[in-house]
Amino acid sequence: MADGIYVGMAAAAARAEQLDSIADNLANIETPGFKASHPAFQSFLPRGAGATSDKVATAVVGTGANMARGAVVRTENPLDVIPADDAFLTVRTSTGPAYTRNGRLTLTPEGFVTSGGRLVIGASGNPIAVPPESRPVITERGSVMVGDVEIDRLALFNLQGNVAHVGPSLYAAGPGGVVTPAPELGVSVGQLEMGNSTPLEATVQMIGAQRQFETAMQAIQTYRRLDDRALEVGKSR
């Protein structure tokens, strides 16, 4: 019965990862630029099982991001933007550039433009900085203006193919993915794109995954009881 216990444990572990992913989606519904993640499952035979085995295990082999657009909220804040089409803003991280649709831009006391606490990169390739105590505005072209002077322009990129989730509302090209500049695109100003998961969708997914997790745990308990019975029969002989 050990194979049956292993199959149940594999299923429970896979559903536990799915529950973590759904909980993260649910918690970030109101997070600007957040893209829901969905685990990918793969079936396999337990180690040592023959090709005719009826016990097939399941495991999470990866997690993909749903790149569909989220709900749009109008804020009228001149520093809130949504990149056009499916483009992404560029931010600096400790491991290099990353990409985000979190258009809630703020200024540090030193005048640097940030998104989610990370420096926003301009078309110049450098972090965008405005003179301290100035009030920048962003045009639909993506230009960061102080008065009539263009300080820099938001660097926009498209992510094509495999997209990897690398942080809160942060994404990068995964294996086989491609990042391409999109200088022709602009932004919508005074709006934010929120997370693309809905409370109803996430709740339904969580209920389903929870039931499947409970079924896997019940299977483990059943196989354990069968093992105990087999041992008792062996002792009685």
C-alpha cells in the first residue's frame, strides 16, 4: 500500500501549492499591476512502478502568470498611469531590470520616480529623477515633464512568450520568453490597472482545491488503515 500513500501525498502536496497560489491571487486583487498565477500539474508513475501500474501521482511542475488585463480604476492622480496595450514599465531590482504594470508612481525625497518602492527606468536607461520639490506630470506619450522641460520618458517594453513572476507585481521573460522595446507606445494617465483575479473566481478555485486536498488526505488515511489491517492479519498467522 506504500505506493497508494505516496500517490496521496503527492496529490496533497500539489493541491497545497495550488491553495498557496490561489490565496496569493485573492490577497492581491487590489494590487496595481498584479497578474494572477496558476500552477501547472503533471502526472507521473511512482518510482519503481511498472508501465501497467494503476497508481499515477501528480506534482506541480511550474507556475504561469495570467497576463490578461485587470480592472481599470480612475484616480485622476497625474502620476498614476497604465501602459498602453500589454506594455510594461521598467524598474530596477537588485538582480537587474524587471517589468511591471504597477503604474502607481511616487517620488522619493530625492526626486526619483518609483513604482512599488523600486526606481523606474527611463528611455535614457537611467532612473528617472526630477528636481527636488518640483511637481512633474506625465503625458500620454510617457514623457515626464517639469514645466515645459522633458526630464525623461518612461521606458516601455513588451513581454512575449513565457513570462516569469519574479516579485510583487514584477515580471521577467522566462525560458524562451522575449523582451522587446515599445517606444511607440504611451500611457493612460490618471488611471490604474488592478489585479486581474476576481474575488468570485478565486473563491471558487479555492473551494475546489480545498476539496481535492481533503480527498487526497482521506486517501492517505485509507491506505494507512489498510496497511495496519494487513499487519494485523500477518501477526495473527
